[in-house]
Amino acid sequence: MAQLARIARRTFLVGAGTLAAGLAVGTYIYQRDPSNPLSKDLPNGAHTLNPYVRIDANGITLITPRADLGQGAYSVQAALIAEELDVAWGQFQVEPGPPSAAYYNGTVMAEAFPIAATADTFMARTGRGAAGVMGKMLGMQITGGSSTVPDAFDRLRVAGAVARQMLLAAAAHQTGVPVSRLRTEGGQVLLPDGKRLPYTALAAAAGMLTPPSDVALKSASEWKLLGKPMQRLDIVAKSTGTATYGIDLRLSGMVYATVRTNPRLGGGIKGVDGKKAAAARGVLKVVPISGGVGVIADNTWRAFQAAHMLEIEWGAAPYPPTTEAMFAQAAASFTDERRNSRQKDEGDVEAALKAADPAQVLQAEYRVPYLAHAPLEPMNAVVQLKDGRLDIWTGTQIPRFVVTGAAAVSGVAEDNIHVHVQVMGGSFGRRLEDDYVRQAVELAKAHPGVPIKMTWTREEDMTHDFPRPLAIARARGLAANGQVQTYDLAIASQSVNASQLGRQGQPAMGPDMAIVAGAWDQPFAIPHYRVTGYRVPEMVPVSSWRSVGASGNGFLHECFLDELIHAAGADPLAERLRLCSHEPSKRVLQAVGELSGWGQPLPKGSGRGMAFTLSFGVPVAEVVEVTATPQGIRIDKAFAVAEVGQVLDPVNLEAQMSGGLLWGLGHAMFGELTYADGVPEQTNLHAYQSLRLYQTPQVVTRALQTIGRIKGIGEPGVPPAAPALANAIFAATGKRIRELPLRKHIDFV
């Protein structure tokens, strides 16, 4: 345990094997701990024991640097620290902290590496270690990829334990009682005679001590908070409408703004007439910005109204102008020149298909559309440029990238840029971008000295999204002797990495594994099994969307596997179990069968469908039950099982599992972003339909805890939902749907 703590405290020093694999040049940089960002501008009377704990006379503040987008990230991070610090739930405040390399994410980058989650070889472990090294060396302070819990699990517990030991040492020095005779409880040090010393009274002395090199972490059996149902820190405020999001922020002397830029992303602006807007009531200034125009006014509504008065001639789209043309571009990308990856190539697919009777070879083409992020809170930021200092208040998943981008736009040195991360009303990946912040900074340059609150209209938000990319899959396969024998899957899609990193001025190196994520690394021992990714040329700029490439590839991979199983005459669960080569995944499949009553008879016109996807290292199986009514398909029940390693908060885990499943169902049923003349046709939520409450099925979830490594669950519940629903529709109606959204081919009630 001491060794684990030492590793964690040093921020996960890599082993000699990883360094030997070409990383020795950065050994010193990697092993050097980033400075504690809380030490800078520390308020009078406040003391910091490490980057995650600050104590002053008013109480304890825990730093929770991973963004809370509504998924409960602040609560789980606080619980990890509080468990080892030994403070009661709610006996502290939480803050996201400043942008800092100290809050790097050492887990998120591993998903971009071509390493199967099931691989446990020396090279696989070395590769994952290298990803962690890169995360630290680059100071990648990012929230995403269901990485918050696995990245924080050891680090934040060690931070709490180290702070507790320092407080105990301070108490021992003050009282003369050995540390061995002291204990802690509820934010206090307890002396043998019953006297209690609050942490707040010991913080100053503790802050002067050298942190211990070894700390012992509690065993799970000793946990008071972790593993138990917890009320999220934000649940009361969010349930009563009193939570303050970024869009709610009010500052003294604030003015308000909005922008209009070309809805043909990257198309530029040819000309603008802003006379009417400038003369409108309440307008303070009309400001040219990159690719468009901003309006600053005395309130948001007047800024919106004036922006509509702008007469703008936009440039043409630098990509195919229609959805049909974009799909045609994707269809033309199945070529050797555009082949991006082939990480799975087992057996001999070509020989197996060539030797088979052509009539027995099953072939199909599947399609998934562009999807918008569409968070309830549209993009917004408050920016003030005053006396050489730039302050930014916004919701973001990438605070250090925000600083870099703001410096490039404003010319202000990064040390003089202060980002105050706000509570966010959803993201689903949209706040991994900083375009809206850059626009707000441009407005602040044009109108310095006062805070400017820039808010996008819903139309601006929908038409300027960087969507989840569309994709086409071409599949071939063969079933014989009641078994799946051959599976060849080719997927053509845009590169999320190239598009997203390009906007940050960063190169995308190597193949983009997001193109085949949730397909290439599935744990099925099919004798002849191949998955190939093809990179479609840049079209609409795209970005990460909840579960990224796996969000669509779960549908592409699992629906065709279901077709092959049906052609074999096998049971969907039994054949998946027979093929599964990964014991944790096999247990997940078995559990979802038990949970859903798989194999039990259903009424006529009803059907069950199942799907399995391993994404972000988490195996998830889902079953959906539907009934075909005269009015359309009714979804009756849904079941989900995931292997997460360890459950930290059963209440929030259930919420994340059911939420991911329902998110996936709604988009499978209705979600689609289409383009005409280069512009999204869905300009507001009325045109971007999703799952309604009356359509929501009963959801039953179960989490397994049989593996040693803890996992995140915010995204892995999404990919199996669409194929489970499509497969259920086939079971109930005999209709095989190979395109999303499903509503294009069938009605829902």
C-alpha cells in the first residue's frame, strides 16, 4: 500500500520499461511534480496542503478539477478526497480550481492508442503507461472519455491521505502526543483525552510541513463514503432551480452580447451591413469578429434582436453542400489510399469468403448520420479585459486550451489570463471546444474595461455545432454449421482527432482509432474476423460526441453480427457467449441474460433485442423489449449490465447507466443533423427530436465488480442502445433496419 501511495503521490511515475521504450529523454520533466497552483494568489488566512486541499478559518475547500457537466463529477472527486481526509459529507466546499498542469489527465489519451482494452501484454501495459506519460508532459487538463474516475481514483485518495497525515503531524507537534495515539473524524483530530482539534486550527502549521512520502490508503471495507449511496452535492440546487450555471452569471457593470458567424462552417463572410443593428435600441457597439459579427448591448434580448437585423452575405461552404453529397463522399472512401487502420485481421477473411458459396455470403451496408450535441445550456462566456488582465468565466472541459486560445486572440500573456470554470448545463462533448470563448475575447478586445456576457442563440448553437461524424459500414460475413464463421467490417468516417486537434493547432498523428472504436477491439473469437477503417476527407468540421466513434460503431458492428447470428440459426445470447473470448465480457453477457429474462416467452408482436459493446475499457450489454402496435413501436423495457471494477456511488452509477442507455435510444429513434446548401436544417430543438417521457421504458441496471481496475461509466452505456433497439424491432417485426435514425423506416409511439 505504501508503494502504491508513493507512486500516486509522485503522480504515477512510469516504470523502467516505459522509459526504455523511447521516453527516457523526458524522464526529468515527467518525474518533476507540477507546482501547486493553489499557492499562487492564496487568500489571506488560507493554507494549501496540496493541489486538492485548501483550508482557511471558514472551512475546507476540496479542488475537483474535472468538469461537472451534469454527470456528478464534482461529487465523486470530492468523495475520493474526503474519504481519506476523513471529513463528513458536505463538511466542505468544492471548487474546480485554476487551469494547471498539476491537474493533468493521465488516462484519457490511452483511448487514442491502438491497444485493445482486453490486452494485458507487456507492450499493452507499456503503451498505456506511455499515454499517461504524454498526458502529464503535455499538461492535458481534459474532462472526457469516461476518464474522471479511473484517473482520479488513486490520485485524489492519496491527496486526501497526505493532507490528513500532515494535519496529524501538526497536531502531534502542537500537543506533544505521538501521531500513533491520534485519530481523525469529521474534520477534526481527536486526542486520547477526548479533546478535538479542528482541521481549520491546524492548517497553518500543517502547511509548513513536508508532505510524507508514504501514506496508507483505507481498504474498501473501511470506507465511510465511497461505495455507499451519496446525495450529490448539486442535487438540491438542481432540483429546486437554484443552481447557478455559467449562463446565469451576473457581474457588476456587465454588458451583453451575441454573435453571428457563417452557418457554413469555414465559409467566411463576404460583406455586412450593420446600420440597422447599430441603431437598434440598447445597442452599444457592432463588432467585426473572425468569420462574422458581434453585437454588444445593454441586455441579451436586445443583442439577439439587433443581431437578426444584420444583413450579411456569407461565403460558400468549403465542403459538400448536402447530406446526400456527404454520404457520397463517404461511400467513395473505401479505397486503399484512404485506408486508415486495420488493427483486427484474424484468420483469412478473403480466403474464407472466396471458398464459400456466393449465395451464402451475407452482405449489408449500414449508415449513421451526423448528430448534434445540443446541450440545454447554449454556448456562453463572460470575459473582461482590464488593465492587462483577462478574466474568463465559462463552462469548459479544456481550461488550459482555453487559456492558450485566449492568449492567441488577445495578445495577453497566459500568466495574466484567469479562467473561472462554471457549472455547465450539459455538454456531451461540445465544451471540448473553445470557439465561443475566442469570440467573447474578440468582443472584450473591442470593448475593454467591463465584463461582457456573450451568449449564443439556440439557432447559433445548433447551426455552429461540430457534430458527431456520419459513417458508412460495408459488411460481409458467413455463417455455417449454426455458427458465425467470418465477419468483415469496413467503416468509412471522418477523423474526429484531425478535425478537433486541428482547431487547436495540433497535429493528429497515426491512425484515428475513433473511426473504428467500439468495433475493432470487440472480444469475439470469430475464426475469420477483420475490421478496417477508412478516413473520409474533411467535410463538416466534427468533434467528440458522447462515446465518440463507438456511439455509431456499436450500431454498425452489433447489428450485422446479429444478422450473421440469425443467418446461422443461433440464439443471439448463446452465440455471443460462445464467441466471447474475454471472461469479464462473458460475465456481463450472462448477467444481462439473467436480468432481462432472456429466452422467456413474450406476447405475440413483442420482441427482445440485445447488443454488446466494449468501449472505454468497459464491457456493456443491453437488452431492449418492444411491442409492435398498430400505431408503431412501443419500447417496454430496457436492461443494462456493465463491468466497472468498483462502484463508488451506486445511486449516481445507476443514473449514468440508465441515462446513457436512454440517450442512445433517443438518438437511435430520432437523432439526425442534415445539411442543405451547407447549412444544418435542424436549427432549434423543435426540429431535433429526442426521446419523450411518455416513450421512456422501464430501465433496470446492474453493475459488476469482478475486475481489479476501476472504470468510468458516463459514456459506455450509449453504444449498445441503438443496436439493441434495432435488433428488438427485427425480433418483433422481421424488419431489419440498417440506417439511423430508425424513424425514417418505422414509427414510434
